[in-house]
Amino acid sequence: MTIKFCKKCKTLLNPLEKEGRFFLECKKCGFVDEVKKNLLITSEKIKRPKKIGEGSVKDKDIFATYNHICKKCGYDKAEVIDMGIFYSDEDNLIFLKCGKCGFSERIGRKVS
């Protein structure tokens, strides 16, 4: 059923059921209009969209291809992340991110 408005005051009509008969009633001015039962939807099930990516592996990183044993969990693959340089006289920041727990370890030149 489409949305109906009151003919007198132009406000939204609300559905109402009395003694097995269905009406549209205006709360503001009291206008009542009878409707057929098959046109009135009293309840409707909301369909939820399917989530994309359900069932994929969530505990391992697909980009973790570098052989490196994690110090935190012992997993043997890591993702190499190169952060680049900030100034011309610095070395690149290179991190190894564990493919399972996400623990990051900095590799490269150690500065004291």
C-alpha cells in the first residue's frame, strides 16, 4: 500500500484495525477512511544484504610471504612494509608484520 494523506488537513494517515476491519485514521483531525485488507501491510520482514567476503580466512594475512619467525606468536611468515624515507639522509623504515598476530618488528640499521 502506498502512503496516504488526510484529505482535510494533509497529514499522514495511520493504519488502524477495529473488529477485523482496516481503516486509515488521521490523528490530527479524526478523519477515517476504510481500506481493503489485502492492501494493508501490517508487518514486513526486512531483508538483510549478504555480507561479501564471508567464509574467507581471517586469521592470516595473504600478503605475508616473507620467511620470518614472529617473536610474539612464532608464526613463520611476515609481510614486508617499507615506510620510505622522511629526509634524504635517513635510511628507509622497513617493518616485518606477522601474518597471524600483526606484531610488527623494525629491521634495518639500528641507531643508538
